[in-house]
Amino acid sequence: MKILVTDQMGAEHELEGLEGWRVMEVIRDWGLNIKAECGGACSCATCHVFVAEEWLDRLSPRTDEEEDMLDTVPDVRETSRLSCQILMSEAIDGLAVTLAPSAA
Ligand code: FES
């Protein structure tokens, strides 16, 4: 399955990942500009992405922990998510996200 990622320079990348992988892991493993300092533990917010509006409803809602971490980033938006908290699945095959400046 695939995700479509726009990086901080505006370049688009179509990335392959497997069911159950974290979206953050796919982005990191393909070498894009994402720090993901805590490795997916929901405690750094350096995996911050903006989700394309049409995909927002298909994701499970933010947890309290995710909300708390997003409160710490300067560029948070309505569409902000932590990409380590989104798991790849059929339901979101083709998910489109943009890497936030604060993820770099
Ligand atoms: Fe640290 Fe996602 S990798 S919160």
C-alpha cells in the first residue's frame, strides 16, 4: 500500500509501506526529512505531518497523548497529526500528508 508525501521543499513522493507499519516509519525509512526523535513513542512531536483534508475523517481520532504533544509544536493546524500514531491499513491506502516544518 502507498502513501503520498509532500516534503518541506514541496516535492511529492509516492512511498510503499506494509500493513501495520507506522506512517512515520515509512517516511523515515525512505529517507525523507523527518526526525522522529522518540522512535514512535508519542513523546517528541518531530514526526508532525499535515493530513490532506479529504483523509482526516478516515483516521482514528487523536488520543489525549497525541493532543498534548501537538500542543508543543509552533506550526500546529486542524489537520495536524503525529505520523507515528497512524498505522498503515487498507482503509487509508493512498493517504496524502505533508511534512510539517517542525518535523525537520
Ligand atoms: Fe516521536 Fe512520533 S516519533 S512522537
